[in-house]
Amino acid sequence: AAFEGVFPCKPCTDKYFNPYLGRYGDCIDLNQGDILRKFYEATSISGAWKGDVNWADESIHECRYTGVICDNSGHVISINLQGRGLTGTIPEEIGFLQYLQVLNLADNQLEGFVPSDLRWAPLQELDISGNKLRGIIPPGLVSCIPLLLMHYSCL
């Protein structure tokens, strides 16, 4: 990551990543637990989500979070939080879940734009319909994943 967005860049340490030349600020944390905690913080602006949700409990492994499915190696492969009352924005970090195949955030109160960094996740299905999202689906997301099943409605 670059200091003030200019050369010289400093290399990212282990478990951090920078896909962009001249990225301003810190490197991106690749720890899936940290990413999910940032996601929870960004999408619970108006308070806790609806239903039985355990994302705020730091003693629980992320594979046991409500709506999360992990593979046998403990990698998050699916997040289904449809209709859970999420408010706020979708943080860019969610795109750095290296094994995420399904992301269902339909029927919530999410605002802002669809992060272009979702293109880094190996998504096969994305449902963001029924939210208050603005803009377009980032071209990089669509062109990188030609067989992606998407459901969306933007303002």
C-alpha cells in the first residue's frame, strides 16, 4: 500500500493483500474472521440483525455464524443473510473471501454501491435484490464471472 497514494509502496505483510498499484492506506486483511467482523460492523448500522444471529459473539468460530457455510477445510463458501434486516453498506473486504461461491444479501436495507472488489471472490451466485443499492453492477464483476447467476435491483 502507498503512503498518500504515491511511490514508494510498502509491501504487505503475511495475511494481507494489495491488488492495486498505488492503493492509499493499509493493505487488505485476508483473514476471513476479520473480514466477516468488518462485514457485520458495516451492515448493522441500525442495530443487530433480525432473527437468531451470533455474529457479534467473538467466541464463536465464523463457520458457525448464522447464514455461513464453510467447506471441510474451514473456508467460507456461502453467506445467506436474506431478509435479516441488514442496514449500511456492503464493505469492499467481502470480495476478498477467497473461497466465497454464494452471497445472498437479498431483501435487506443495504445502501450505497456494489463493491467492485467482489470480482476477486470466486462467486457463482450473487443475490442483492430488494435493497436500496445505487448504480450498476461493476463491469469487472460481470466480465470476470460470465456464468454468475445474479439477482439484483438497483435504484
